[in-house]
Amino acid sequence: MKSHDEDEENASAEELREAAALAAALEDDAAATGSAGLADALDAAALLRNARAPLAVPAGHEAIVTAHAAPALDARRVRRSRRARTWIATSLAATAAAGWLLFATTLNHRAPSRMAAAAPLPPAPADLLAAQAEAARGGSQTRAALAALDLKMRDYRRQYQQSLRHGEGREP
Amino acid sequence: MSRLYRAFAQPLYARVLLPKLGDREAAEDVLAETFRIMLEKLDKYEDRGGSIWSWLATIAANKARDVERERARRGQALRGFAQLSAPLFEAAAAAPGPGGDRADAARLQAAVARVMDELNPRYRRALTLRFLEDRPRAECAELLEVKLATFDVLLLRSLRSFRERWQALTSAQTPASDRIPVTA
């Protein structure tokens, strides 16, 4: 073998060790234990190895990425549709609540007129009017007439209160 | 999803993942994982606003860091070249534009060619055979007419020389004031 390598043959023992470690690292992908200089040489080797071909993602890699990301893509679709459904439900609920509030407020405003309609006194029965007339006449029977009038008035008040309660219990 | 992929997959791969991981297969895996995480967190991002490129680059860089840690734990030697390529990409615009992927690759290859031209011819030959032509170590030694152990020393010195000249070239090309960070 012709010797073009006198210079390299005179390498120090340390350089020979580093050169052997570099060769092993490049051949076997084994961890290179050595100086920082050896790590620097491996960096340069990586640069040169990658410079020989274009730094391009292989054609067809997009399909691999799409397949790899498919579960995340599906989960994202589900999240988005759930969010849309929640938004629609919230909007509908808010609209319904607003409608109900408006309706209830309107009813409350109208309620006094209904109470007012229930307020007028019922017509006095004829026996009550007769008892009043008897009590007003006076005389020896006044005490008995007043007692009879009192009874008639109690009936009348009871009848009136019942009509009020009946009016309040009605559904709007 | 498809629009986001077309806009950002290539620059994420070329500027962030491949330089950090130094391995195409790992970079492709982390790219897929980046898009999965992006879909999971897109709602939060939309609420917060901000640059989508910076956000995606941060996700990708974090995932790449996880892979690096895992490699270190397993004692794997694969290394990235982010430290070396960063000045080149930082000199370009922060956010990738149309055709940015081709520009990145062209910039990297032009810089490699320029540094190779400046190297000692023996070093250039060793690096070309081993890395650019991807020949086995024994074949490289045979073509260079040296012993295997001698080729190993030659390769170590060639890589160190390449790195030195690369750093000189990229630091001369990109004054610090012009640098724009690649990631947020």
C-alpha cells in the first residue's frame, strides 16, 4: 500500500482513541464517549450527511401525518360540535327565559285590574235590606232588630269574602 | 390541517427538526407528532393569538428535545447539526415564505460547497467519499490508499477542519445584528 499518510500515522495516542471512537459512532450509532472535540466532529458529520440530499419532507408524508393526527382531529370536531350545541341550547334557554319573564311581568301589571273587578260589593239581599229597615225604625224591638241585622250582615260579609277567595284562586 | 401542513411542514422539518435531530426518520416522526399536538391545542392557541410559525416551531423544538433526551438516555450517538446550521437559517426571514424550503436547502448546500473548496484536498476527498458519497469506511480507506486506522484519523481531522472553516464562514456571513431567531 502506497503511503500517503505519514502525517496521520504520527497521530498521538489520544487522537487515535478519538478517531476510533468517531469511527465506531459513525458506523454503529453507538454513544461516543470522548472529548467535546469528538462531539463537534459528530455535529459536522451530521451536517455533511444531511447536506447531500435536499432537506425535504418525503412525498406522501402528509398522509402519514394525517393518519397520526386523526384521533386529535376527530376529538377537535367533537369539541366544536359540542360547543355549537351548547351555544344553541344556551341561546334558546335565554330566549325562553326572557319570554317567560316578559309574560310574567305583563300578568303582574294586569293583576290589579282583575282584583279591581272582584272588589265591587255584591248586591245586598232583600232580607238584609229588610233587617236594616227594621233596625232603623227603632221602638221597643230595636235590640232584637239590631241582633237580626248583625246576623244578616255576617252572612253578607261571609258571602263577600268567599267570592273574593274564589276570585284569587283562579288561574291566570 | 392540509393547508397548515403545506405551509409549515417543510420549514419545520428543514429548519427545526432535521438540524436538531440529524436524522431524517426521527425528524419525520416528530413532525407528525408536532401536527398532532397542534390539533390538540389549536383552540387554546386561537384564543391567545400570536404567530403560528413561532408556536409550531416551539412545539417541534420541545418534542425534538424530548427525543434527544431519550437518545442520550439510551446512549445513542446520533447528533444534530442545529448549532452549525442555525446562523444560516437565522440570516433568512424568521417566518418561512413561499419557496423557503428550496432556499434553505440551496443555502446549506452552497455553504457546504464553499467550505469544502477551502479545505485541504485530502480532507475534502475524505469527507466527500465518506459523507457526500456515503461510502463505507473500508472502501474510503482503500480509495485513499491508507490503512483503516489512518483513515479514521484523517476523517477526524477533516471534520475538525471543516467545522472550523464552517464557523468562520457563517459568522462572517451573518453579523449578529442581522440575526433573526428561527424559533420563539
